[in-house]
Amino acid sequence: MSGAPSSGAPPVADAVNQADQADQADTAVYLYGVARGLDPSELRGASGVAGAPVRGVVAGGLTALVSTVRLAEYGEAALRANLEDLAWLEATARAHHDIVDRAAHAAPTAPVRIATIYQDDARVAEVLGAQAERFRSVLDRLTGRTEWGVKAWADPSALDAPDTHSGGGLAPSAEPPTGPPASARSGSGSGSEASRLGAEPSAGAGTAYLLRRQRERRRREDAGRRAAEHAGTVHEDLAGLAVAARRHAPQDPRLSGRSGTQVLNAAYLLDDERVDDFLAAARSAGERLAGVEVEVTGPWPPYSFIGEDT
């Protein structure tokens, strides 16, 4: 008899194809951003999220920066859990930023939000083609511009310090004496009688304590409001030097690692030639605000200014 015996196993080529299909079913494509005029060699050797290699998907004259990722980590259910994990979120955000930053140094690049996932390269190319005009419009707006961040924290000790510059809080005369009422001190009235009979002393000391705590809380609240108002003025001044500006919600202290009250968390889109003026204005603002620390970061790819309304 001629020919190899039949074992019932599929041919090698079919087995490889089946393995590839199974592997693809377990993976998706992670999108970092979209660039225009990017030389693909700029991505050579780059590692993205989860250490995955980065490649370009080209369509409509644009290049999407992508990696293949496992659905076990980046599928819908997994992402819901992972986005609550600060360590995972920090590592993913750092890898995402590193790729966008690398591309942005080589060509105009519009970043997308962290954990933007597509089914495969074909779907990414389809999106590039369908939204090419929007991507080009965004890239036109971002070319020659970078994002800068400004954060300001009010020092907790400054918020607790007495306010010597305003009339906030209760007047000194509003705090009652800490001893018994005048009737008890004069030896007349029910207070004096209660003292002779060994009754509990007056509640004046407790009332004074509560009022003092109330006054301290009010002073902190007033100081916090003043710091926020000053920060708002700083934001308006800095926004005047920017093409666009956005205030964000205060950053989670677990991410910032700061103990103070964050009174400003803002992003500014700057023309490259206005950066020096902006930094000088930010430094001046930091020197003017007693008890408030101002931090400037950047330049960044313009994450805050990729929406259609910016």
C-alpha cells in the first residue's frame, strides 16, 4: 500500500490556521492614538501596554498606533475590574503615554483615551477611513501646540491658621466665658444655690468648646474658599495665554500622593511660542499665593483637547 496511514489528525496547515483563529478570538487591538506623516520606523522596538509590541495601521493617509492585547485583561468585563485597580491603571497609563509621547516627538499625533479597544486591525482601518476628516481636523488644531497642566494645593496648615486678613468667623465677644454664669459668681440666684448643694457646674465650658470648634471649622472653610477663589483667578490669567483651557475635577489623593486640598487641576493648550510666557505667569502666580503650592507639568500630548468641542 502506498501513502501515509491516515491518523484522523488534520493537516499541519489546517492545524496552524485553527490555532491562529483561536488566538485571534482571545485577543483585541489596543489603540493609543492617530498620527499623520509618521515614519513607521519610529515605532520599531517600542513596547506598549502589557509589554506588547507596537505597530502602525495605515489608512486614509493616517497611522493608528496599536498593540495586540489579551481579552482576558482588556475585554469589557476585565477592564471594569482593572480600571478600579490603581496599580494596573498607573502602569497602563504610563505605557499608553510613553507610546503617544514617542510618536508625538516624530509627527503630529492625536492621543485617544486610555483602554480604547477594537476587534482587530481591519476594524481600526475602517474607523480611520470613516473618520479621516475628523482626525485631520483635530491634528490641524494640535499641530505646533502642546498641553501643559497646572495643579494647585492649599497647605492644610495654612487652612488651619487664624485668618488675620478678614473678618470671617465669630467675633471674640461671641464666645461666652468658660466659668459659671454671673449669678453664681455673685453668690445670688439659683446658680449659687446649686453650687452650695454640690450640683453639677454650669454647661458654659462645654458650650464654649463647641463654639470654638465651630469657629475653627468655619475658618477652615473660609480659607478653603479663598484659596479656591485665588486659584480661579490664576486659571483665568493662564487661560488668557492659551488657545484653549479646561478645568478638571480634583485629582484622587491616592494618585497624587498629596495631603493638601487640591484647589486647581487644569490643562492648557499652548502654541509653542507662548510656552515661556505661560511658565513665567505660572511661577508668578505661585509666588503670589500664600499657603498654596502651584505645580506645572508638561509638555504633554494634548489629551484634554481631542474632543469635537475643543
